Amino acid sequence: MTAEKPKVSPPKTVAAGLPGVAHGLAKGLGGMGARRTALTLLRVNQADGFDCPGCAWPEPDKRSHFEFCENGAKAVAEEATLRRITPDFFIRYPISVLAAQSDHWLGRQGRLTSPMVKRPGTDSYSPITWEEAFDLTAQQLRAIEPDEALFYTSGRTSNEAAFLYQLFARTYGTNNLPDCSNMCHESSGVALKATIGVGKGTVSLDDIHHARLIVVVGQNPGTNHPRMLSALEQAKRNGARIMSINPLPEAGLIRFKNPQKLSGLVGRGTALSDLHLPIRVGGDLALFQAIGAHLRAWDAVDHEFIRTRTTGFDTLTDPDPDLVRKATGLDSDAVEMAARMFADSDATIVCWAMGLTQGRDAVATIQEIVNVQLMRGMVGKPGAGLCPVRGHSNVQGDRTMGIWHEPPAWVHRLIDPPEKAGYDTVEAIRAMRDGRAKVFVGLGGNFASATPDTAVTEEALKRCTLAVHISTKLNRSHVVTSRDQTMLILPCLGRTERDRQKGGEQFVTVEDSMSRVHASRGRLEPASELLRSEVAIVCGLARATLGVDWSSYMDDYRAIRAVIARVIPGFEDFEARVEKGFTLPQGPVGTMRFTASPLRPLDVPAGRLILQTVRSHDQYNTTIYGLDDRYRGIKNGRHVIFVNPLDLTELGLHDGQTVDIISEWADGERVAKGFRIVAYPIARGCAATYFPEANVLVPLDSTAAGSNTPTSKQIIVRLEP
């Protein structure tokens, strides 16, 4: 591996523009070549094209010919790369050598092209036929109790594949269906289901465009959902005000140069945030409680809405101002200014992402946001509502399709599912660690890198007798193994590729972050003739394990959609409606509830900081596109930690110094070694570093109350030279 030598420059104050175009195209040209880049990118997020394998931000009704962002171009280039991993690659690189490489190096080796097996007692992968792979998996699954198997799912999985996957697992006899949502937006689903009756957001893209106030909290759209900036720009030009609440100032919310407009390429762009609140990590619960207290004191509440649509308003109490200051790090004038913006708006949307969902009090925090919106009557009206912004392109659709550790009611229309609740992601790791789970099957994703407590998770994975990874590219999970373990890599088609089955060329469907369902059709020739679709792989596993004949589903995906239409509410007449796309019911459902939560600011000992993990601009989830973070001024390095200059002075540290990051817990300390300090305008008392490098600092047992989501945004650490 090449050692990192980070170079640091001042952070940017503007996002996209010509640099965004240049960087996106450079990744495409470097990985795909000129002709393939043009053919592929012009199909991204088009009605007759494929859904971007990146984020879940929805497409507008009137689409540009260039309906992709810089990071979308990078995601497509990663999948449509011309690089190939053939069986010869695994002769040159035994697993012990691959395990020493970085995640970035592993991902850059190219597309997987052949089913591979690592057999007990060996240190390398060798080719295996599809039928042998299915039979090997079936033998292992039949040799154990159903609840000793885990069926993990990534958010890139299509609706059709996810539906069959959960049906396969439940017919086999388990609800062990952990998924990536357990680690990101589970807190949103729990909070919203308890308050508005449905675990999804309530707004459309049109609502964003016509809101009068948009609050973006715990979210960095410039990197994680760049196409959201276009929607914010349109809202701004329609007269909206924008409030950003985040410990770090992010370029995308300061100024945006729309690369699809001439004015964005050569002009100054659009200033977005009218108010930025540099809140302390974990202080959002206190902030929204204080905003609610101001609204009640000013009588700036919708009494009719509260009386007719809600319960529990009289349970709310005002927070202690001293606790609010301690938790938020904000002065009272800033909090009052934010509350006044809520009071003055007749159409408010609050958007959030993992900055809120991965803290100790994540569920309570989101419920406080709901409280404020209910007070103002801002749920279920045009231009207003609640907007959890999902990260992966079909993570919401997978949940709709039944990927969850408890069976939804509609499953009973298909089978009698197991009664016992299954394992979520954290419980799945515990089960592997404790020997209660023996087979792991991953439909997409990179489980080893996406999960907390890295050493514990890796040792847990190694305890399985069999691990099966359905993947497009090589990743860390493929090299986390023990000598006596059996491992399978089953290479699948990507979103960009044509899916030909006996019934002709197929398409799949996805659900975006605003509940809109639409088709996705790949246009490239598959990277290898040995690749199979996710649907075909699930059908092969079901046939070998259960003896069921799902060939009709595999041959023509319309057969799957017909069953979905019959059993899942909102999918009636699925096949006819999906050609143009349709929106599922968004709620709210029934009487909505106010929720009172205690305010318990973190007790941070002297000499410690509250650390949060973030993504760089050159990554998407666990996929590392490069070693730069252009907007934050980082080049050629990921082992960096952002700290306020005043905190560095108090701690006796300095910019450029190398430190170990140490988290302190009841069961001992955890260490992430060798991070370069970057003096940065982050909130006092806070720090930030990149995921997944900092996952080692998050204990398996440190999770959000109510959702069991790892607390990757709320880690108390000390820094040691």
C-alpha cells in the first residue's frame, strides 16, 4: 500500500460548478473510456435508463439530459469500469495478501467476473460453478437450524430481488433479515412510526420546491445527495429561506453553482443558507425542544390542527435553558432566531440524515422535530412536512418489500412466517460472535466495513462456517475469513447492465427517498457472461435449499411484480403504473402524537471531545473513490481528524500533529492509530473523522435508544500524540 501523505488547504465555500463537472468526468473517462462514459452517463436517472447506484434523491418530472451529479458519475464509473477480476487474479493474490490492502485498493481492481470459493484450509479463492455454489450453500443451510442463518441486504438491491429474498428467508424459516437501514435511518423509521403512523417521510420534490422554509439538519447534501442542491436552489429562487444545522460548515449549503446551468458554470452561483447554526454534536434534541418552547411562549402554534389531528400536546414542557446551552453550544439569541424563522413560515420542511440518526438520543431527537412541525400544523399540507433523506438508492424500497427482522402484515397473504422476531444488524453480529449464527449471506453491501466495532465484527464473521457474498466488486468483507471457513463470492449484474432472461430483457424497480417507485433498465453489456442477476441468484438459492421452482420469477420479472401487486398495499396495478412511475401513500396515518423526552446532555470529561464520523467527498458509503475530500481541503489522505483551533490550544495540540484517537467505554478503550490533526471551523468541543476508518471506536453495545442503531455520531474521545 502507498502511505498516505495528506495535504491540507482551506475548505471550500462553494460546491459543484466547473470543478464538479471536471472531477465527475475525469472519474468516468479514467474508468470507462470516452464512448462508454457518454453512453452510460446519458442514461443515468432517465425514464428509459437506470437508477443511479448512489443516493436515493428523487428525479424531477422534467428531467435534464444530464440528470446526475459528480458523485453519481463516480458511482457509475465504479460499476461500469473496464477493469476485470478474473480467476487468475486470485492466483496472484492470496487472501492474506488482499487483507493487507486498503479498501480503496480493493475497490479499484475492477468487476468480479466468476463465482469463486474459498475452501477450508486454504488461503485463496478458486473458481466454482453456479450449481456447485448453490448446492454448497444449500447443504450448509440444511445442516443448521433456520435461526442460525443470517440474510443481510444492502440498499442497492432492487424491489424484485428484495421481495424474493425475504420470501426465501421466511420460507426457509427465519426472520433474520438485517439490513443497512439498521445502521442509518432505523431511528427515523422508529420515530416516525410512533408519531405520525408511518415510518417514511411525508413530502414530495414539488413540496421542496414550494416550501417557504427548509431546515437541513445533520446532513451534508453537497457530498451525500448532491442533486438535492438543485432542488434547494429552485426553492430559494421561489422565495424559500434555508437554515442549516450542523457541527461543520459544509460547502454545499454555503453556495451552489449549478453545473447544469451556464450561470452555475461561469457565475457566482446561489447562496443557500440564510442561517447556519454550528451546533455541538448531539445537541439537536435540546435545540428543537428550545424552539418548541419559544413557539408555545409566542402562541405561534396551530391550535385547530393540534386539537383535531394530534394528541399529547399538554405533555410537553420547557427545557432548562442552561441544559440547552450546554448541549447545543449555541447562545440564546441564535436559538431564538431559529425559532423565529419557524414562527414566520407558513410552509416548513425539515430534512435530516445520519447526523441525527446515529446518536444516543436519535429517536427522541427526530420526535422533537415532529413535535415542532405538529405545533405549526406542518404535516400533511403542501410545501411542508418531514423529510428523512435516505442514503442508498433503494434502501427504502427494500424495507417496503419486507426486508426487516419482523414480518409485515402482508407477508401472511403469502406464507405463514416464523413468529419469532429476527436479528437486526447489531444483534446479528452478537449472534455470530456468540456462536448462535453459523451462515451469513449478504445480498450486496460490505458488511465488515459498514458495521461498528471493527475487531469484534471481523472476529464474529470469521466464526461462521459459511459466508456468501453476492457482489459486483471486491471489498473488505471478501477478505475477512478464517482458515477453516468456507467463503463464496457470487458475482451479480450491476444497475448499469442489461438483464436478459428467458422471457426477454428485464427491468427492475426501485423506491426513492420520497416514496416514488420507478423502473431501472441497464444498457451496458454485462462485465462477464458468467454474471447472474440478483433475482436469478436468489431463485437459484431457493431451488437448491427449499426445492421450490421459481423459474417463472427468474424468467420474467413481471411475475414477481404481479405477486407484489397482489399482496403489498399501494402496488395495485404495479406493471401498468411503473412505466411512468408512481408514489406510494406517504401518510400521516391516523391521529398524530406529540412525544415528551428527557433532556440529558452528554457528560464530556475534561480533555475529551465528541467525535462524529463523516464521509469524504470521494466516497459513497463504504466505497472509496479516491483519497481526496475537495470541499474540506484534504488531498491524498483519509486518516485525518478535524478539530476546532481553540480546542487544539486548550488540549496542547497543534495542526499537522499525528495522534491516536482513543474512545473510552465501560468495557475498555478502543484505538484508531495515526491520524493527522486538521484545524477546522467545527463546533467547539467536537471533532470529526472519516467512516469506516473510525468504526473501530464504536462499541457494538453503544446504540441509539429505541432503534439499536450504532452511535457513530456521538463518540467521546481523547487524542494522544
